[in-house]
Amino acid sequence: DSVTPSMLRTSRSHESLLQSSPGVLATLDLSHGDVQVAALHSSLIGQENCFQMTSNGGTRFYTCRTKEERDQWLYSLRRTIQPNQDNVRRKENSLRIWILEAKGMSAKKCKYYCELCLDKTLYARTSSKQKGEMCFWGEHFEFNSLPSVGNICVNLFREADKKKRRDKNVLIGSVNIPVSSINGKHLLEKWYPVTTEKGASGKDNPSIRIKS
């Protein structure tokens, strides 16, 4: 589901969020291991320096003034959720990925965009670009402090024509990249065939150039 800025709680500083809204964090029991906190990419909400907290009771969204303030919140919340994390061996997961361009789409006058999902969770979205001979984005995404992830999925969409009232965004197909196939020390850039909604993947299908 999309997130709108009106759903976000604003904080002027790390301290002011606690002082001005004492009931906000009290609605979530941070002592339970089912609470998750994560940074929100600005491409999803059109606003910088946001994060979300998810528990059995739902998801809340927060915004900070700076990246440093947001990172301090994430650090403090994660230490509260897992107070013994310094004594536990853990693996730091991060991802750098470039969604560069796509080709092979049939409709030339349409706009296209991609959504980046990690294990079926939406993490980022490219801008919408109109297709000429190619559809070029050249957009870079970087994520740190990720949970364990097994699969990277890039979904290719045709954007709805705003001039047509009933037109909707259409999922063209997906590219799935197993995380085990990525070498963290050496970036790999290649064309990936798009598997369509019907499960077909062939030379006539679109393809996306991705570097990861």
C-alpha cells in the first residue's frame, strides 16, 4: 500500500518526539521481538528521512528533519527491541542496486516505472519514464541494516494514462534475482528477461538492465 505524507508524524528533533508525543511510542510494546523498524525510501512517499515501525498492532510512520536524526532513532529503537544485540553475533546486510533501463515493451507512447521488492516487501520505486527506443531510468538505490533477504524482485509497470479516467497501472512482469547469485565484492551488470504475468519468458519479452 502507498504511504502519503499526511500519514507521517513529524519530529523537530530526536528529543522533541518523545517529549511532545509521549503516547506515540507507548502504543507499541518494544520488548516483544515481533516489532520491526526500517527506514523508508523517499521514492515511496515523496519525503526524505522517514521510517516505519511495524508490529502485530499495525504500522506507524514517522518523519525526521535529517538523515542523521532518523538514523539515531533507528539505532535507539533497535537497541531497545534487542538490548543484547551487542553480545550476539550478527551479519550486516546491505544492498546496492541500479535499475538502468528497459527494452522490448510494445507500447511506445506509454510511461513505465519499476518497483523494487525484497522478499515481497516494497522498498523503492523508480520515476516514470516515457519509452522511446529504450526506457532509461539510471536510478541507484542503497539500503543498509536489512533483515535477511533471499530474493530481489523488480516489477515493471505501465503507468496509467491520466487522460483516461478508468485506466490503471498495469504490471507487465517481473525480474527475480536470488541474493545468493550476487557477489558483494564485484558488481554485475546485465540484461534480465522479464517474466510476464502469464509466466512466459522469452526473446520477445521485455528485459531490464540491472547492476547489483
